[in-house]
Amino acid sequence: MQAFITCRLDYCNYQFSGITDSLFRRLQSVQNAAARLITGSARCDHITPVLRELMATSSTAPRVEFKLAVLVYKSLHGLSAPYLTDDCQLIPKSGRRRVWSG
């Protein structure tokens, strides 16, 4: 169960980028429910020790941000798949154009 839920959350990281806080709370509740199911803890028990026991120390939002940061880092340093490395490039600050709206 833990591997299934964690795998599904990690698989969709790029889609979770930029979603609202209310949707992140829903994802967090799925992770919490799975942790309670695995450990047999009650709904009234605090979830933090349960997540620590399962080594799922971070909540969903920071986890998504971390996974995306690792993916970008690996892409920029040539440590990921070639299609990601080719499409991920740093833009120098001097090469940016200012965009005016209105």
C-alpha cells in the first residue's frame, strides 16, 4: 500500500506543480489515510509520528517541490534522460527581456 501511494504521488509530481492549497490538502489526506491504514492507527492519533515511522517525513507540497528541484538539477547537469537534458537550459539574466503588461 505504501509503495503504491508513494509511487502514484511521485509519478504525478509535474502535474501537481502549481495546484491550489486545497488540492494539496486533499493529496495530503490521501497520504495520511494510507499511512493510517498501513499502521493500523486511529483517525484521532497524530499523523506525524505515523509518517515518520513509514519514513514519509515530508508532507505532499514540499515533497513535490523537492522532486521537481531534483529533476531540474539532474537535467541541468546531464544526469537525466537526454530528452530532458536537451530541453532544460539556464537563461542568463542579461539575456532576459522585460515583459510589460499594459
